[in-house]
Amino acid sequence: MSPSVTTREANVRTGVPRRKRWLLLFAAPLLLSGCSMFTSPSPTKSGDTGTTTGVTGANEWLVVAPGSATPSPRPSAGASPAPTVTSGFLPLRPVVRPTPSPTCARDTPHFNKINALTVVPGTTSAKVSWYNVGGYNIVEFRITAISQDLMIGGQRDVGWVTIKPANPCGYLSATVPNLDRRTGYVFSVDAVVVRRSGDGTHAATIFRSSVVRTR
């Protein structure tokens, strides 16, 4: 019997043609590797980070251990100085009460400082007093009051009270009328002197009070 006849008879007995057997040999590894694509690998831990990663199908997931929130730092605030109430004018020198003398020297007003003014308020007027240092060039003193209770529109002008010194030195007083009741005022005294050059006069404030309210 010839070999070709024997092989043909064997193929006929098994019922599988030679070409199909070669296809089965190549297709078997592909089928085995394809099955592994549908199985999920076991989760793995990465180093010492404490996180667990894994793959489920085509979606990745990450598990992170929860932490605790830390409050933001706050700047330390130092002690702030207590607010003080001022009248908006320069600070005043304390009241100085010199002893007047009939033979006092004729001094001149010092315009580089402002002394405190003594005020006794009434209902619609106030009495102010100050010390006159004297001076050969003093022409007069002008006294006024400035309201500290602002109103809508123009502020009422109290006007000036003029006092001419009779003595070379000593205490002087004046009454400021035309004031409003229950109103805060700042009183001031200006000295009018003849300029040393003889050209006109010069006026400046030498006494001023704090805020004083009428009754």
C-alpha cells in the first residue's frame, strides 16, 4: 500500500482535514491568552505609601488613607493703644498762673506756643480769662468761639470780642456773647502786635481752650 493512500485513509478515519488541523494549532494560544484579559488581577500595594491600587476592567481606582486638617496660622496682634479724643487743634500747654506785679517787665507775646485758656460757660455766653504778659507792641486782644457741633449748611459766626490792655501785665477777662445753648465751643485769644519793622500789625493765637459746652 502506498503512503499517500495510508495518509488519506487516516484523514478519512479521523474526520479532520489536514488544513483544519494546522488552524487549530495556531488558534489555541490566542484563545488561552484572550481569556486572561477578562480576569482582574489581585490588588497590589505600592512601597510604604500605604495606598492600594488595582485595575477593574478598564477603570483605574485609588484608595487613600484619610488625613486630618491643620488650621491656618494666624498673625499675632500686638496691643493697640487706646484711642484718645482730641479737638483737632494742636496740644495746649498747661495753665500757668504767674503772680502779677505792678513793676513787672513789659514782655512781648510768644507766638511759638499756645497756652490753655480758662473758660466759665453760661447758657448763651461764656467768660474767658488769661494772663497778659504785657509788651510795648501789643495793640489789642481778640477773643472768639468756634462751634464744634457742626450743622448742615453754613456755620454761624460768633464774631470777635476786642479787649485793649490797660496795664502792662496782669490777668484779663472778657465775656463772649451770642452763643447757642447746650453747644460745644473752642475759645481762643489772639494777640495783635505791631511788627518790629513798623510795617502794619501781626495777629496770632496765644491762648486756646478745650471743648467747653454751654448750659
